[in-house]
Amino acid sequence: MKKHVFNKSLMAVSLLLMTASASAQSASSGYFVEGFSQRYQLNPAFSPDRPLFLAIPGVSNIQMEATSTVGLSNFLFESTSKPGMLTTFMSPDVDTRQFLDKLPDVTQFNVGLNMDILSLGIGGENGFTSFNIKLKNREQISMPKELFSFMKASFANGNYLIEDININTTSYLETSLTHAHRINDNLNIGVGLKFLVGVAYADINIDEIDARLGDEEWLVRTNATIKAAVPGVEYTLTEDDGTLDGAEYSFKSPLGSYGFAVDLGAEYDFKDLVKGLKVSASITDLGFINWDNMNTFATDNDEYVRFHGFDNYDTSGDDDKTMDNLGDDFKEMTKVYPSGTAGKENVALNATFRLGAEYVIPYVEWISVGELFTYRGGLISYKESRTSLTLSPCRWFDLSGNVGFTSVGTSMGMLLNVHPRGINFFFAVDHLKADFNPQYVPLRDFGLNFSLGLNLAFGQKRY
């Protein structure tokens, strides 16, 4: 039995996550590339071009993504009292207006991971069946600018109202069976059935923080709920007031959260009307997980907590305790109590809808153009319109370039796909916008999304 005490605040967790990167969607740059073996994960009506493929565990398909509206430069500044040294935004050296003017109205951060553990596909002339086991993870954070203004206020008198702070994380294992079938020369359809095993889930919602700042102390009332489902976890409470204090982990506890999802897709070839024109659509991850051991905690919405402010920060030097102090301060300010008994609860997945159209250039059939619209739900919904140009000069090589107009900004993308008999190697970048420091931490708002994989592929081409 191991004990883990929650010493980090919601804010500390959020800032620390900004040094990570991960993803949950397959490469959109490969949607129109027929030789791309993993594109059936984007639309189950698609299928690989060879009758047999086998994933190489650990390297067959890894997708990583991170997007943020802020970076390290939003929170680190040059110290005026100690020239040549950096200090955090909590330092009195940093002017409040200078700090806040660099922040967006809402700070958003999105990370995750999508990694195939095992994939196997077998097909014939009119159908293809794929079996897949993968790990998925996604974390989403949303914080208003008013939260940071409140933190910088120190003992300035006045009232503050901070609304809509959200943090969500979901991790699960997915086992899927997908079948694509050719109905006739024009129509392909596909369906994927998924069995899900939940690994961890947490959802933190702070609807509002009402703070009344006085000369000697702050009175803070918080309206918040926390839901968490982690196998084998028992939460501990403080002896004096029964608020959430920590958790005890038992790794011997089996996974008990299960769920189901479906993927649906179709592709229609309009060659009888316009030669070279194909239209396709899909919806993926349409389902839910029934989380076991779902614990709920909530604040007393009528309770004002006496809080002595954000102070005593060593904000420069190698022994900077800012993150630890922020954790302690937020723990003092926000008290949550158990709300009901642990049980089961259904939570829907973030489904993704795609609509695509591709046109093969007449008399130059190794060149095609495509337009793909993508929408994904969730705490931070995502919208994208991506225009692609695909070159397939020979039967075993594809190169696709594209530009995407997304809800997190404009992005350039590409996919390199090499697929002679025996192997299929691909590398794709859907979004690349980053300015790193020497430690590879993003300095400003950024977007990273890349995929790579190596699979075995055998047999004569099916088309």
C-alpha cells in the first residue's frame, strides 16, 4: 500500500502539464493516401492496399499531440531586482498589467497519447477485417485570465469573481474489430466495434471562485466539484473538518471500468458522374465508459474560507518553490468534501466526425487534391478544415502536403509514406508551431501533432 498526498494545486498541475506532449487522433494528413495502412482508424470504410498487415509492437503507430494558447514566456520574466536572473509571474518584480496583457482571455491546453500495441489485418477482394489493441490518453485544461489576475492581486482590496476552470483527463485501453466492405463498384462501407477498459478518469470543474479581499485576510467561497475514478484508490480525509486530504493506492486492485464504442464510415465513388471524385464520411469513438469507483467531492457553496493570500514565494534562483507554494495555497483556499458514496457512472467519449472529398486529376492520376472537415467534441472542442495535395508517383511511395485552418490556428502538414511489399513506414505532421528553449519547453503558444509507424505488409496489391 502506497500513500500519495495531494500537495499540488489545480494551478500547479496545469502549469506542470505544459512541459509534456502527447495525442489521441490519427494523422489527418493521411486521410486521402490509399497506401497509408492506418487510415482505417480515420474512416472504417477505408482498408490497407495489401491483403495482410501486422504491426510491430511499440512502433507500429504512435501519435503525439500538444496544443496550448500559452508558453513558458507567459510565466517567466527577467528579474529587475536581480539582473541576469529569471523570476516567475508571482514575483513583485513583475508588473501585473505586463503579465496579464500577454495572456489570452482563456488559457487552454490539450495533450494526449494514441499508441497501437497490436494490430493485425486480413483482407480479400471485397472486404478487409482489422484487429487492434491500443492505449489512449487525453488531458484538457481551460482557465480564465481572471484566475491569474486574482493570484497577482496579493492583499489589494476588492472583490473578485473567477468562473469556469476545467480540468479533464481520461486514459483507457481499446480493443477493436473493424470490417470494411465493398458493396459495389461505387460504395464502400465500414464499421468498427470497440471494447474499452478504463485506466483513469478525473474531471475537475470550478464554476466560480468568489473572493473578498481585505487588509488582513481574504474570504474565499468556491463552487466546485471533483469526480475521479482510479482503480484501487481510497481517498483520505482530514481529521479536523473531513475535507479531502490525500489518497491511498493499492496496485493489486483489478481494472473494473468497461465500455463500448463504434466507428461508422462510408465512401462513395462518383466516377459515373465525375471521374476521379470520391466523397467519404465517418464518425469514430461514438460510445462511453462505465467508470467504477467513481468518487465525487464538492465544496460547501455557502462556506467562506479564511485565506491569507499568495505570499512567501522564493521566485528566483535554483531553489524556486513557487509550484509547491501554489499547491499549498490552493489547498488552503479550496476545501472539498465527499459527496455521496463511490459507485459507477457512464461517461461519453469525445466522438469525432469527418467529412471528406477527393478529386484525382484527369490524365495525371498520381496527383489528387482533397478537402477534409473534422469536428471533435469534448471540454475543448476542435474544428478543422484541411486542404491536401497528394503525390503518388509510383506504387510504393506517397507524399502529401496540406494546410489546415483549425480552431487553434492555421497549420501546415505533410505525410511521407513508403510501402513496398513487406513494410509500410510513415511519418506525418499535422500541426507544427513551436518556439523552444534549450530544454525543449515551448516559450509561446504552440501546436504539435505528429505520427509515425512501421508495419509489416504482405501480398499483392488489392487495387
